[in-house]
Amino acid sequence: MFSIIHKKFGVALLATALLVMQSCNKEFEDIPTVTKPVPSNTIGDVIETDASFSILKVAATKAGLMPVLKNPDNKLTFFAVDDAAIAASGLSLAAINAMPAAQLNAILSFNIIPQALPSSSITALFPPLQMPTLLALDPTNPLVKMNIFISKRGTALYANNIPVKQADIAAGNGVIHKVAALVAPPSKLLSSLIYDDPQLSLFEAAILRGDVGSSGLTSIDFLLKYPVVNFTVFAPTNDAMKVVINQLSGGAVPLAAPDQVFIDFINNFVPVQTAQGIVAYHILGTRAFAANLPEAATYIPTLVNLAVPSHPGVQVQSSFTGPFATGLKVTGVGNGGVASNVIVLDKNAVNGVLHIIDRVLLPQ
């Protein structure tokens, strides 16, 4: 079932990881710009004078970012929340006033790109364009910034998984894009999102089993804990994993057995290569929010394609309610056309995106 992975997989994984890391904190993109008359007012001036930004004005002032936003020598892109977007995010003026200035600074800095980026400069849906923000990934190394991911679907612009409701508000020192909700910076690594979730303990066991004999950049566990890579993980729940483990055990591990019995079977009886195959087929080598994936069923490559380039990958299909992606189906080649439903969408991590699914993806 999972013999499609061979011993060269680890070497291919290493090479891809290096390429991914090299692209994570690259120089600013050389974005073509359209020459237009430059307004005299700055982004800070717009925030101060536009009544719809009344709460953002308070937040930016408290965060100490107004001098940055009003500096005419800066070139910035600001994904700005108006009062309606703040309310849609479950926040209020009172909540903003209660936040420490440093917390507000971090949140808003994540929404500012130190480059003017009009919507005409964004053309790709997948993979999204990653851009460094003003927020440092590691406070001890301010040169390494946390990235935000920008994409376009038709004429609709997205910052991570949040749609822009009004693009291209021009200012003398850049551009403002009004977002429909706050684009919050991630605080956890993919490893934490997976390992801290009790419903994913069997998938965690499969990751660790598949890493036996691997280390460093050839280890999935290592990469899930590495902050400067970008992956998308479709993590099957324990109930989904139990169905496959039951099959692999020939029924020796009944579906009603406790989770620990399944974990023990994975640790002691599932071949390392099989576990590696299961895990590899559930990971994309780039970051993909549901909004970045096509509405028509389309195959995209997974880490399996590092070892088997001709493999079709997994079939994905997103669905929308208004501008928001609210559904995603993922189907493995070996799933007989039966899709896995994503039951938890777009859990954003420092080093990728986690989607939780209800069926294990089978590569053949």
C-alpha cells in the first residue's frame, strides 16, 4: 500500500528542505510597479483621517508604529483592519486598550510589508507570494523576518487566508489594503500544532516511526520544528488512522482498541518505510491555505513526488462562502475517489499550515 517510497527519499527531502529554506528569508521581491501620481498623504495620515480606521488609529499609536507609517521616506504595504474588520475578528476598542503595547506592535508589524505592493503586482494563486513583514521571527535576530503570504484569485486579493475587501488605497509612502479580518501572526510551529493535539497522536507516532534512522534535515520531525521552512500538512485524526492501522494489522488491532494500542503497533510493527510513506503523502512542500487551492478538483504534488516524480500527488478542491474559503476536500490516488474532508481548516503555523482531515490519504 505504501511501498511507493524508497530509500532515496531522505536525500531528496534534504535537497528540497534546503531550497525551501533559501527562499524563506530572501531579498525583497523585484515587483514591477505602475507609475501613477503619488499622493502627498502618508499611510499614517490616511489612518488618522479616515473615520473607518478609528480603532486602528488607537492601536497603531499605542504600538508606537505611527512614526513608521507617517515617514514619507518609507515604502510600505499595510493590510489594515477597519472598525468593521476589528469587530469581525472578535475585538473592540476596549480589547485594544487592554492589550500591551508590545503585543499590538507585533500584531500590526506582521501586517506591514516594507515594500509598496499594489494588487496589480500579485498574480499567483498557488503557491502564494511570501513577503517579509516588519515582525522579527526571532527577537534576538531582527534581520530574519516573519513572512506573510499574498495571493490572488481572479481579482480577489488574500493576505494568508484573509480576503482583502478594498485594495489599493494609495498613499505617498505606499499602499493600504483593507482586510476583512485581522491577519494574526502565528505563534506555534507545525510540530506543536500536531503534537499538542490529542486527536493527532497516531499521526505523530507515524511521523516519529518514519524518522527512525533519519536525522537533521532528512527528518520530518526536525523540519516540523524548524521555523524557516514552509509546508502544508494534511493531518488525519486518530479515528482515520485507526482504520488504516486496523487494515495493516490484518484486523489484529481492533478499531475499538485504545489509542495507545495503535501507537504501540505503529512503533513495533509498522515498517519504517511504510510510516514514512504515509507521512510523506500528507505533506506539501509549500504553504497552502484553502483559499490558495483550486475550486475545480486538481492534483498537486506532495513529498512523495521527491522520490517518485511521476506520481500524480493528491487531488484538492476548495469551496467558498463569499470571499472566504470555508471547505476543502483532499483525495488520495488510492482512496477510490472518496475524498477526505478537512474538518479543521487553515491552522497557521510559523513554518506552514495545518489542515486536519477525516481520512488517511493513500498514495496508490
